Amino acid sequence: MSVQRFLPHAARLPSALSVSLVVIVAPGLAYLAYVLNALDAGVAATALLLALSAGAVFLAVRPFVWPSLFMEVDLARRTLRMVDDGVRSDSNPLESMAPLTVAERVTWEQVTWENDRSSRIQYVVFGAGHSYLDLFVSDSADAARAWMENLGREWRLSTRFLKDDVRPAYTVDRRLHERFRNDLAARTAVTLSPEWGVKVELSPQGYALIPTRRSWATLVPAGSLLALVMLVREEMPSAFQPETTDGDVWMRAILGGVFVVFLGLLVRGLWRFFHPVILRITPHGVVYGSARLSFSSIDEVSRTHPIEIIGDTRTIKLAPGFCAREGTDGVAHELRRLIIETGLIVETM
């Protein structure tokens, strides 16, 4: 059938009431009916409780079987209609949903000890003409992007991921350098400000994007583990004394293992502090540490902080300290430009 019944995100999630009815109320009533039956309290009382238990299950599953809010999408006629509590709205063109968009929703924000912003972000998918209606919500940008692209491919609608350009429906499956082959704006170089903390250098095999700023974030794992050890020392000082009991021997062995892990994290953090990971663009693709992506799989470069290079099956997430937050757009643009230029060159080889 060409007509689909599409549920928005809220309608696909069980409510607290539904969970309570299934997990608590229905089993409780059924158990009470069992007890009354064992006590020979009467068939009527037992049947009533069983009926109430079945009613609780029915009320819990009813929103999923007969949802109160959904969309009727006719792919043949390219129309959609909202249905809310049985009332159908007027038919609208399916293109009124375009572009399907992924946007950030900040749930909380605070200032860290490094004087940087830290936010818990959810990624919401909605149609541009119906921004009040969440189609999909996830804590993962990758999951939201993949879900949006699958729906855009199915409904043949344009898409937009965060601050990126709108992608027409016919380009959903085309690679980054293929899509921007004739885009003059995307292929125009941007001068990177020294305050952004990144410089571009030519390398024998292509380009190298080198971080020039130091980030204390590389030492956070080692610092967190050290704080945990200090907390244990306050709570169990005997484990740090020369005279030990059998129990303290085991604790000291555990602390010895933790100390080895701490040293490893500290050495790695110090190395990353003085030698940040360099991002390289070569004829074979993008290399960042041990992560690699070929040009045939690179789909987009996000303008989020930290920057992400999005591929078909995996995503390379750059370190938060790779560039300054205020330089995210400029660095992401230049990174994408270099990927486009190198990918087009490789394509002709």
C-alpha cells in the first residue's frame, strides 16, 4: 500500500502510565485474584479482578494499537494528513515536510573547571513545515542522521543535518566530493585564524591539519582516576599503611593495578597534551590516529563541536581540543574543502 500510518516519536514511546499498568497494576490484580481463588472467596470476585487485570493491559497497549496522534502519508499522491484524536486535518503536500532536519536540543549546560561549556544534547528529527512534531529523538547524532536519511530516501525528501547545507533528495546516496563538485562556495578556501588553534600544512601525501593549542582535557581521565584513589585513601587509610591484614593485601593489589592504569592514562594524556593527534588527508582518504575513512565512504563533515567526519558505517570524532569552539565552522569548512579537492583529484587518477 502506498498510504502509510507514521507515528511521531512520542507515540512510539510507552508512557509512565502504560508501564505502571503492565508492570505493577495488571500483575498485582492477577496475583490478588489468585489469592482470592485459593481462599475460595468466590468466583465473582476472582473473575472481576481478572477482568480488571486484563483491562489494565488493554489500556496499556491501546495507544500503540490505536494511537491518538499519527500521520497518514500517501507516497503515490505525495500528500500527508495529520490525525489527532480521530480528527483528520486537511491534506498537505508531502514536500511541506522538507527538508527533514536534525537539530540539537540542549537539556542542560554548565561551566567546567576548564572554563568550557558542557551540555547534554539530544538530536531531534523533524520536518521543516512541522517543527513542533518530533519524528525521532536520540542522544546520538549518528543515529539521528541515519534515521533522517533513511526516511528522506523513503519519502524522497531533502534533508539537513544540523548547520550543514540542505541536501536534495537525489543526492542522499552521493559521496561528499561528488555532491560538491560544482559548488563554488564549498570549494572556496577559508583563512584559519591563529586563535582557532589549527593550521594546515602540505605533506608529501596531501594535507595535514595540525592542532596548535594545548587542551587540558587530555589529562582529565588520569585526573579522575587519581581523585578516585585519593577518595579510597580517605575511606580506607589502612590499605596504604606498611602493616597490612589479609583483606588489606587484596586491596593493595587492586590499588596497584589501578596505579598502573593511572600511569598509562597519565603518560598518554601528557603525550597527547604535547603532541596532539594530527588529521591527515591523503589519496587513500582521511587518517586521524588509528581511525581511517576512504573518500568513497565519506558522507559529510559536521559543524558540531567536536567536529565529526561522517561515513557510511563509522564516524571519526575529532578531540574536543582539536580547535577552539568559536572556530568550529571555519575549521569544518576548510576540512570539508580539502576532502572535496583531494577526493576529486583521486577520482581522476
